[in-house]
Amino acid sequence: AITVARDVHPDVICMDVQMPDMDGLEATRQIVADPAVRSAIVVVTTFDRDDYVFQALEAGASGFLLKNAGADELISAVRVAAAGDALLAPEVTKRVIERFAAEAHAHESAPSAEAHNAASAPAPHIAVDLTEREQEVLRLLAQALSNAEIASALFIGEATVKSHVSNVLAKLGARDRVAAVVFAHRNGLA
């Protein structure tokens, strides 16, 4: 898979988790780490395990789908990933959101002076220098809003949202929306 990705440069790769010699999570990491390969990766597996979901997303996968998904769902997943968007199997979406929410809540409720100061401080300065508008777009991305929903929330056009999303991804060095959302959660922007 790694060699083929380097040679063929597919738009989307459907990656299994369990494979001989190297698992799909490590293959995903290596493919994503190769700057010459800009393929979106959708992990497709029979295993509905949280650790696989989070490892796949951390490895850089654009999506996670279970093999019990119908043909229409798989086709849709490939199209979504090819468009640069992210997707999760409905069965795992709620758990991912709950985990991020729990981590954010634990971080917010930590009784430390640092947490107290952070609560009253302005939005954190981001090393990649996102504009205020780009930070707003990133926050809305982290809430899993579509471009149309972001446009509506900010009273701007969808084309403008697409431009802001592209700028955010470029400034973060993020491959896709999933990576941007992970960045937002890890940096207190969500």
C-alpha cells in the first residue's frame, strides 16, 4: 500500500486495520508522513474499537468506516474523503465527540492556577498566526459543522468559507478537516 501510494498517488485509499506484515494504522502513518503523497485515507475495518478509531485519526486518516456499511455508504465515504472532508461511521461518531468533550471538560475543571488564568485569558495565540476569522472557522469546524452551516453561522458565503478552510489547513499543515479538528481540540480552540 505504501509503495503503491507513492507510485500511483491515488485520491483516496481505503485501508484495512489488520493486514499481514504491517497493520493499516502504521501504513496510514507512513503514507501520511510522505509529503509526496496527498491521498486521503479512509480506514475500513470490521473492528468497532475506540482505540482503532483514535489511532487511525491520530495517524492522519480522513475517516473511519465499519465494513458492515452498505455499498452506498462506502461510495459516499470515498467521495467525502476525495473532496477533502472527513467522516466517521455513525456508530463511532458519538463516542469520538464524547471523548473530546470529556477531555475538554477534564482540562477545564483542573484546579490549577494555570487553568484559572487560562479561563480569564483571551483566545490563545496560535503559532501559525490564524486570523480571527480563521480561528472562528476552525472553532466551527471543531463542532463538525459543514461549510454551508459555517457560512450561515458567520453570515458569509460558502465560497468564502472554503477559502478560509483552505487557509486554515495550509497554515496548520493539516491534511484535512480531521487534522484541523484535532489541532483545535488540543489547543483549546474547540
